[in-house]
Amino acid sequence: MALHASFGDDAPVLNPRQLAGLRLADYAAFTRVAAEHGVWLAGRGVWYVSAAHGPTELDLTLQRMDDAFRAWTQAGNH
């Protein structure tokens, strides 16, 4: 399973013109913050979900992502 993540406004991207509104540099910078907190994110925005990991790994990943988002916003990003 996979999903796509990006930074932009709150509207879903439904057509190619809306891709121009994505903040690609911000997303790239966030992937570096996430890596500093122990979570590797694909630079192109595709996030993979693995069935090989259980509740313990999920809880750890969610905590690390919370920490990464907190660090990101405390640094003045949004």
C-alpha cells in the first residue's frame, strides 16, 4: 500500500494545473527533518506502508513523525 504526501494548500490535487501549487522545496526540506528523527521518506512524496511491521514499529514511527512535525513547525515552517 502507498499514499502520496506533499505540501500545498488544503485542496486536493485533482488536475495537473494544481501541481504547480505544491511546495516541493518545503516537502524536500521536511524529508530531511524526518530523517533526522529516524523516519526515511521518499523524496518524490510516495509513502509506503509495510505489512511486515507490527504495532510496536507503528507506534515508534508515529512518535518519530510527531517529533519531526513538531520540530518542523517550531522552526517556523508550516
